[in-house]
Amino acid sequence: MKIDFLITELNVGGAEKTLTELALGMHRRGHRVRVLSIGSQPTPERSRLVDRLAAESVPLEFGGFDHWSQMLAARRWLVRRFRDCPAELCQTFLFHANCLGTSAAKRAGVPHVIGGLRVAESKRIRLSVEARALRRMNHVVCVSQQVRAFAIKQLSANPQSCSVIPNGVDIATFRDAVATDWSQIGWPGDSQVAIFVGRLHPQKGIELIQQQYDSLFAAHPDRRLLMIGDGPLREPLMQWADAIGHDRVQILPWQNDVAPFLNAATLLLLPSHYEGMPNIVMEAMAAGCVTVCSRVEGSAELLGDASGQRCKAQGFDPGDGPAMARLADAFFRSSDLRQTIADANQQHLEQNFSNRQMLDRYETLYRSQV
């Protein structure tokens, strides 16, 4: 098959990682693959995914359109790219790629267009625009069952052409990573560290961590909080961390490789208000780092049935800060509990969320469409 993969940008994020794994996997299986990014090429320190694609000679093109005012020019660029090198199928990822890509692909005569829904975001204008895009798609892939339910209810997606393919993860990459030595950032090597990794954005519910800091960390001198990421909340969070002291709270910028941090951490905190299927939860599970996360889209499926031990130990209702603190405190206090849940998490990933399974599911879908 000749397959175009289209994404909004290729900085390192959950959707971008998934698209890269998918493009590389299809390339290795003998399909003709091309990756198109509407945005500009990432800076060298953020080019990990670009470097992986280039290392295996996967064709990759950047439009350089980074602002909404350039959307018409971006659409014209996409139409030209689709016409100059026709594909049998185009797979789009993320909102702007879904909307611009489906329009351009249909205009250019691409026979089969498959969209990719990654989050359940309920902003009214976004819903209206994306619903129109879905009507131009031959099929829609949702990253979780909850996102599929959202698409059917909020975007009027046709249930018959709306399926679920969850993300995959390379378990060995995270399980076998060399753990970070906390002394490298000025902390005692035996510190118990809760880690947050993600965009510093209101979506992520970071205010719950701040609200529960005193009960979860302040009274326990061996406990520390590490946050990794960039985003609009970075400056106020830096001020908050400065006021507490860097011996207890540190905020690091985006990191090219978070596996060593996850491998060393006691637990992951992710109190998001909405998601799709957060890759960082899968990566933490693969690393043997237990998670404490809100039961939002995708996370709930990774944690398992609400009545099960893994879900009870790791999941809390969105917005419930005290529940988050209670679960995290239990993990801090019991290494046996951490090991039991970590082992069950890794087994769950191996059975249900490997990269191979993800690739098999996408390839089966593509063959059914072409």
C-alpha cells in the first residue's frame, strides 16, 4: 500500500510518538510510507522522532505552517503534496491534521481518508469544525473506547465506520532503561520521588498536585516532587517551586528521554481533566513505575475494570485531589504494594498494548479499506 501519514507537528508528544511507530512499522512491513507535518521542523534538541524516521529513510516533509492565519496556505500545500505523489490512503492525526488533511485529501482525489481522534475535548467551535471533517472521512480511528463514545455522541460519527485502536508501547525500552541518579539534580539518592511528565497546561489538572502538596510531601522529608515539561503554566509553577524550595520541588524542561526518570521514580502523578489515551501512563507502566491518575478517557482502560485491584490502587475520579493524595500516600508507604501493581501493569501491557498489536490492528484496518 501507498500510505501518507499526516500530523500537525512532530515535536515529541503522545500522538507524535504513535504516528512515528506506525509509520516505521508500516515501512518495515514493505508499504510505501510518507510522513507529512503541517508545522515546521522541530529544533535539533526536539528532533528525536524526526531522527528516527530519517534513520530508516522514511520520506518526511514539513510545511512550515505554524499559525492559524496560514491554514489556507497549508491546505494548498497539502493538495499539491497529495497530487504530486498520490497515495492510496491517508491517515491523519490530531485536530488540525484531521480538518485540513481530510479537506485537502478529498480535493486531491486521495481514495481513502482515515482520521485519528486522540482526545475528547468539548470546546464548541472545535466540535463543530471536527464534526464536519469526520463527514469527509471513510473511517475514524479512536484511541480509546471512551473517545469513540465521545465521537459518536458529540461529533455524530457513524458507529459503523468508527473503531478503536489503542496506542502501543515498546515495553523493553522503558523497563530496561538505566534509572536516573537523583543526586544528579541535587537530591539524596534514596529520595522517594513522585513525577509528573506532560504539558504544563490546565488540561493536566496540575492544580490538584499543588493543593495536595502539604499533605502528601511537606510532612515527609524523604518525599520529593519532580515535574517535567513545558507549557503556559511553566512560569507560575516555577514561582511556586521557588517558594517551596528546590530541595523539595523541581521543574525540569521537556526531556528528550524520560525513561530513566520513570525508572527511578516512586510513582507517576497525572490528574488530567481529559485525555485520549495518555502515552506517559503506558510508559510509566512499562518502566515499572506505578501510576496515580484520574480515570479519564484512555486512563481508565489502561487501569482496568473499576472493581479490580489495579484500578482501585491507581485511579481516582477527575478533580478529586484528596483521593489522589490517599492513593499516592499508600504507594509511598508500601514497596510491596508498588511491586505487586507494577508487575500487574507490565503484564497488562504485554497482553494488550504492545507496538506489534497496534501495528497489526492498523494494517488490518487499512487492508479492509483499500
